[in-house]
Amino acid sequence: MKRGIAGLTRKPAIPTDRKEQQVEELDRSASVRNVRALVGGVICATLSVYSILATTVWLLPLHIQMAIFLMISLVATFLLKPLCKKASASVAGDALFLICAVVVGLYIAFNFMALTARVGMPTTTDTIIGVIAVVLVLEAARRAENWGMVVIAVVFLLYFRFGYLLPGLLGHKGFDLQRIVTTMYLSTDGLMGIPLQTMLQYVVMFIIFGAFMETLGGAQFFIRLAMAVAGRFSGGPAQVAVVSSGLMGMISGSAVANVATTGVFTIPLMKRLGYPKHLAGAIEAASSTGGQILPPIMGAAAFIMAEFLQVPYLSVVKVAVIPAVLYYVGISMAVYLEAKKRRLAPIPIDERPKAKDVFREYGLYLIPIATLAGTLL
């Protein structure tokens, strides 16, 4: 009887031709994905080199700098974030987006003088290119983040156009499509505004600095220093995660980069010494997120804030110090209490490096950090 039931519930075998077709499709998707990753990496490297040259050597008009920076950023996004999950199925659509991104950027670069001469009076071509630029940025935001940011942007664009329909203080006279395009694409109050300028002039530079520090072994310096300082306390592995993530956050300003750098070491260490998987991940995620508010290099929002408020970046850093310290003290206390509750031991003494040995081996990494801090001051 059991054999009969098993025979009835057994899944039908997949035909050989279909299996071969699935294998070929997987191989094709993998090949496309590898090519996109390679080309995307080259584009990202180009973006880094361009950012350095544009802010130090090339004296191009600001609007041209922004247009080229936006173009390269869009190309990188559309390469590294496919239109759909199957990379091979989105080649045609992504190719269209890539062509449009190049056209949008080069249109300003090659027509800058003409656009400046007819400012406030966009032609039909200007309007069409501007609409395409807005659509491209919204699509890039959807791929890189989620629909939430896109919906918010679309709501405000609709408010820009149809605000005259709202009553009271929320209403305004409304603006036509040409005025919206002029503001969003051809002025420094829209896509080429302060956020993009800040990314080009400041944020990319600090990201490059953090990437060099990580690649050259700076992450190991922070992790081993954290083990020497915090590994002896109750819940030592988690305290190491808190301290190392904070130290790494000082030069990266990115939660994702922090987790990718320190988490690959601290999470397995916490799990090995008794921490549950979910708790180890939560501690690392919370500790890495705080890097965005920890000076001297904070998240991109801090640089944008300084530009909007027209205050020195150092002023933003000063007011961020106390909240950042309180944030990490709070996490450290929570980790300590959780470790006491679970009776988790410190890191064994034979696995903890001595602070003097760490400084002797990795002390050179203090030079670029001190130089950066001195420059900001």
C-alpha cells in the first residue's frame, strides 16, 4: 500500500531536453552576469578616477562635471543591478537604459553653451531629454534601493505639477512641464543639485580612502585592536564587534561596508563562543549602522547637511560626537548585560593579541587616519 501511495505522489521526471535547456539557460545567465560584473567594475573604477580628476585637475564647468558624474553613475547602476532577476533576460532592456544614460549625460556636455544661452527657454529636445533623465534616475533609485524612494519622488513631482489643485497653504499656482524639466535637469536645484555635488566632491573621496584602508589591511588593525581592548570583558566577542565596527565606521561611513568588512570575522567568532546566530547578526548590524554617525567620516547625509546649511563639515562632526558615543556606549552595555544573562565567557587569553603588539605591527595605519582627522580640523 505504501509503495502504491509513493508511486502516486512521486514527481514526474524532467525530460532530458528540458534539463539541457535549463542548464544552458543557467550557463547563459552566469556568463552575462560575469560580463556585467566585470564591465561594471571597470565603470566604477572609471567613476573613481573621474571624481579625483574632476575635483583636482580638470577645471570643467560645474554642470558638465555633474552631468558626466551622473552619466557614469547611472551606467554603473544599470550594469550591476539588472532590470530583472535573470540577467540574460534583461539585456535588451538594460541596453536601452544604458544608451539613454549616455545620451542624457553627453547632451549637457556637448550643448552646455547653447543651454546656458537659452536658460529658462528649453526647446522640445531639452524637454524630452530632461524627462528621460528624471525617469532614469527614478529607475536607478528603484534598482539600488526600493520602491519607497521612487514613490516619494513621484509624489513630489506630481505636487510640483498639480499643486494648484490643493487648497489652502499647501496649494501653489502650479508649473508646466517645461518649468519642471528646467528645474530638474538644466539647473543646479534638481538632479545636478547639492546631493550630487556632495557625492562628487566629498563622499566618493572618502569612500576611496576607506576602500584603500580596507584593502591594505586596515580592517585587521581595527579588529585586532578591538580584540586587545575589549576581548577580556564579559561577552568579549560581541564587544569586539562593537569596537571594531565603530573603528571601521570612522573611515567608511557605510553600514554595508562595515558588515562586509568586520562581520566576516566577528560573527563566526561570536557563534563559536556561544552566541545564537540571530543575536550575533543583530549585534554586528547595529554596531555597523552606527558608523554612519561616527566622525570623522560619517554617512553621505552629513556632507549633504553641511552643504544645505552652509556650515563647515567640522560643525556637523562636533555635534555628532556625543550622540555617536552614547550610541556605542548603549550597545556595549546591552551586549554586556546579555552576556551576563547568558553567562558567556570572554575571548580566551591565548586568542587575544596584546595592544603593544598590534600597534607595533599595524601602527603605520594611524598615519593616514591622523592625517585625515588633521585635514578635517
